[in-house]
Amino acid sequence: MVRLADLVESEQAHLRALPLPTYKTMPWVAGPSGPERRVALVTTAGLNLRGEQPFRMGAGADYRVIPATADSGDILMNHVSVNFDRTGFQDDMNVVLPLDRLKEMAVDGEIGSVAAYHYSFMGATDPVMLEPKARELAGMLKGDAVNAVILTPV
Amino acid sequence: MCGLAHFFEDEGISTVVIALVREHAEAIRAPRALWVPFELGRPLGAPNEAAFQRKVLTAALELLDPSEGPVVLRDFPEDAPGPKAEEVTNWVCPVSFPASDIEGPEAPAAALAREIDALAPWYQVSLDERGRTRVGVSSMGVPEAAQFVAGFLDQEPANRPVHDQPVSLALKDASADLMSFYFEAATAQPGRKSSGEVERWFWTGTTAGQVLKDVRLKCLDSADDKVKFVAAKLMLPKSMGG
């Protein structure tokens, strides 16, 4: 797993039919060296904090903020799709949002620091709709001095 | 995912995508992507495998080192530890449910309530062992969520907010909480189990799975297009016929 051929046929067909964006430009920012890296996580797992407004169908490409200090027990998954495993996340959020691992890497000097805030979008969102919020979020990331983002899907 | 990377790089922030579907990463041409051969839902490989998760992160961050950009797609060379999604480990749920002999219009709701009671001790074990739960997407407790979902078999609720949410979303969220309760209770015991086994157990071996499938079928004919959409797209995995 996961090559498309490994999935059930209906799931293969669904993933093959997804509209994939193409871009006219190919932006590329040189990565900072290890000790200079301030790393944020951005996921499309549809995570939100317990008690806050969950993602809503048709509400656009919204995102939720996950503070680095958030208690793991307060992070819920509200993704619309039922076509992926959730038991891993239920056991350990790091299998989707590896915040604890990043903190360990910062302590060990493998990266410089961990961002104060991390973010979640809802997957299965039309990529075209993501652009305004993604650019808005980039400003917030830069405000947090983030210079490297790791993106995780589900 | 890869689209987000494009926009962030365009705004001056370097990125690495951990990609689960290689074909998508190839097609979108993210600036940097690490394809990982793990099952959907597990981009870091496996739960409670800190060393392995770190290995994945290290491999991802290595792509930030000077490289041959502007498009780099590298394959992570190892499989995730633990059973594969479809592996048969002979895992069994710690609770065996009695066959329901209740008949009549109240039967599914009553059988579901009894099943939840039977699983409750194991859900408590999960709470004690894990120190938290992922149940809570809806604003209902599990018994209320179960009765709300089962109620669709009798009659679809009137189209008015349920805990401030439209009926369609309340159905989706209550179903999600019900599944989380079952999965957490059933997997509370340590030991080898595959995600596929747990999924099959839920959908083919529990009253809850049967109730959700029956509710889905009924809601496919709903007059509420949003309820119909939830039933068609968001209730039953494709691997189970959804």
C-alpha cells in the first residue's frame, strides 16, 4: 500500500477520477539548513479541536488552528471521507500529525524549532478553492517565523 | 495537499509533502514529495512507533537539503511496521454479541443500545489506557448518537437543527462518533490486529454496522438532498460496498 492498484476497484476509480490541478509556474524555495528550520505541520486530515466548530460540507476551503500546546486528547478528526483507516489516529495522533516527534527532533537539535501553530484543512476539497486560504495561511506561517512546512494527507 | 505546497512555495516557504498516493504526487508535481508505501490514513506509517515515525520525518526533511529541484519525488524505502491493512491476524473483538431476537420496529434501536452497553467496559479500558478519546465530533453522547441514527429507520427526523447542526451533518457526525466508540472499545486490548479486520468486524459483525447500512439505504431515498448526499458518499466505505 498505497499504489492505486492495491485498492479496491471502486476506490481506485474514485482516486483516478479526482480532478488534479496543474500549475503554470513551478515555485521553489531553497530549504533552510537543519538547525535553521522552524517547522510547521499542515494536514488535510480534517482535524479540529474538541468544542470548536467542525468543518462543514460546502463551507469552502476553511482551516483550523492547532496550537503546538494542544492536548492530544482534544484533537478530533472530522474528515468527510470514510475511505481510509481511522484506528491509527485513534491510537496515536502522531501517525497523522507528528507533533510529538517534531518536538523531540527540536530537543535533539535535528531541527531548530517547532512552530507555535499548526493547521488542518479538510481533504477532498477542490484545490482551486484552497488558494485564497492557503495564501492567507502562508502569511500567518511567516508571522510565526516558519520556514519549512511538512504537509500530511490521510 | 500538493496544491497547498505549490501556494506555500509561491509565498516563499519551503515545503515537503508526505504523499500516500504516488500517482497523484507524480501528476501534480509538488516541489518536494516523499512517497510513503503506507495505508491511507497513516502517513507516518503506524501508531505508537515513535522511532519509525521519526525516520519518516527525517527522510521528509532531507528533501529540504540542497537538491535538484524544482520537482523532487522520492520513495520512502520501508514498509510500515505492524500488520498490513488486509492481513489476517485472527484478532477477535473482546466482546461477543448475542444474536438479536428482538423483533418489531424498535428492534434495531434496542439491539444497538444493548450492544453499546456490552462494549462500554472496553471503551472504559480504552479511556484508561489511552487517556483520551476521539469520540466527540457530534454534540451527542454515544447513546444519544446511536438512538438518533437508528431513529432514521423509523422515520427521518424533521428538517430542523439537531444540536445546532442540519440533520444531514448530525447524521454524519453521529455516525462518526458511533464508529469511533466501537473502534476504540474493540481495539482497547493490546496485540496484533489489522485495520482491515477491525473494519470488517464493524461492518459485518455488529448491529451498529448493520444499522448504519440500513439507515444509509433508507436515506438514499430521502427528500433532503443533503441527507441523500451523506448516505451516498459519507457513510459506507467503498471497500464495504459504499
